[in-house]
Amino acid sequence: MGKGKNKASEDRTSGSRTSNGHKSKQHHLRKGRQELGSSASDGATSSKHKFPTKLAMWDFDHCDPKRCSGKKLERLGLIKNLRVGQKFQGIVVSPNGKLTVCPNDLETVEQNGAAVVECSWARLDEIPFSKIGGKNERLLPYLVAANPVNYGRPWKLNCVEALAACFAIVGHNDWAESLLSNFSWGLTFLKINQELLQVYQDCSDSESVLRAQEEWLVKIEQESKQRKEQVHKEDVWMLGNVNRKKRDDIMDSDDDVSEEELEEEEEEEEEEEEEEVEEVEYDKFGNIIEKRKEKQLLNEIKYDKLGNEVEEELSEQVDALCV
């Protein structure tokens, strides 16, 4: 009795698993229905989200389901999950590709669609590339990721970015925008790669795309060097003595003025500064007064024996009375 129960439980468990040995498919489908709305509006929603061409992926469940863009597309009913061993007739964006996506792939994309490999960049050695893919495997040229996990990193695109890049390069910017609009950050990918995607769209075959990629990489490397040199020149701590630099600039701008004349001017300025310092002194109460004014005050104002300020004549009379 117990064995029968266990067996039935195992059968039920194995029946709920996908071909890859994971139990995520039904979970994603249920979550997808929740995201799309109630079951009553499933027909209207599915027609609304129907994509103009076929989308497919091989999902190896390496990524966090909450962050995985491929799983979200599956929940939305936009992409089909393929089994290991299945081949795809359209363009397959894969690290195993020999050629690069180019505008000449437009007809293949329109007729047979595009597929990606949903896996982690750090676990590529675990993927059985010989059992997946197709006859139209392609690499992506240099592009910068905009997804939250690898934002700003070149080459590190996720599934939806890879599909959008493929569509944009062959000339379907509308398909790329439609796919990326399902993500809050999605359209940022097209924005930060706008100029580069336009460069690739102007090419024809894989070789021209690779040449454009190399020219772009050389360009950004030169720009990076120029920025570093500019920062080095404008660094305040690298300027040295600013006053000395000003003096050198004056000498360079005015060749008629000799160095002796400049030294005389500097000596005159120093003498004037010394005179100003001598004119300023402190009185008995710590107040700053000019030297000449202090002498006048000392001559005009005196203090009697009681500590009162009196003029010189009055001071003599008071001293006489006190005696």
C-alpha cells in the first residue's frame, strides 16, 4: 500500500517536470496568467501580445526566476521553451555561432524567427551546444548591456536584449521596442546603443559588421585615452606653482620687458608691503591702529593717577593738586 502511494507520488512528480528535469514550467504558466489578467480575458490578452515572428529558447534554469528575462517572456506567452535535442530553423543567437548577426539575416528572421540560449555566462561549459541550436547560429557584435544585473558591461546581454539586438540589426526596430517594452529598463538598451545599432544597420554581411565593430572599438579606446590625458592636464595638483606659471606667461607674452625690470617691480612691491606692515601696530588694548595715529593719541591723551583720560595741560594741573 505504501509502495503504491510512493509510486503514484513519483509519477505525479515526474509528470509535472519539464524535459530539462525542472518543475518550473507550470509555475511560470500560472504566474504568466496572473500577470496577463483573469482567465476571462485570456483570449484578448494573448491576441494582444502575439509577436510578429517566432521566438524560442533553451532554458537551463541557471538564472533567478524572478530576474530571468526569458522566463518572463515565457509567462507572457511570447516565447516557446524548446527541449534539449530540438533544433530551430531561424536565427539562433548563441556563443557557439561562427558568423555575426547582420542585415542579410532579415529574411530568415521574418520567416523562421529567432532563438536564444537561456543560461548563465559563468556556466557556458555546462551547455550541450551540440544538442541544441540550428544551421543559422549567430554571434552578436559589441553592444552594452542595460539589464539590472550587468548594466554598463559590454557583451553581457540577457535573453531579451539578445533578441532585441538581433531584430534591431536586421532592421526591425519596432520588434525590438515591442519586446523590450515589457521591462521597465528595456528601452534603455536601445537608447545607450542607438548610435552603434545604426552603424550595424548600415552594414550588409557578417564581415562588414565585424569591420564596423573593430572601428568602433578603436574609436572608444582613443576617446578613453584622450579623456585620461585631459584629466591629467587639468589636474590642479599637477600644475605646480601657479604664481610662477603666471610670471612665465607674462614673460612669454611680453618679450620687450627684461628680467631685471621684472625683478625691480617685485622688489618695489615687497617694499610697499613692508611699509604697510610698519604702519599697522597694536595699542595697549589690543586694537589695530596706525603708527602715526598712535603717536598723536599718546601726545594728546594721558592718564591721571586715578586712571582717567585727560589732556596734557589738565594732567599737569591734576598732578599738582594731588601733590
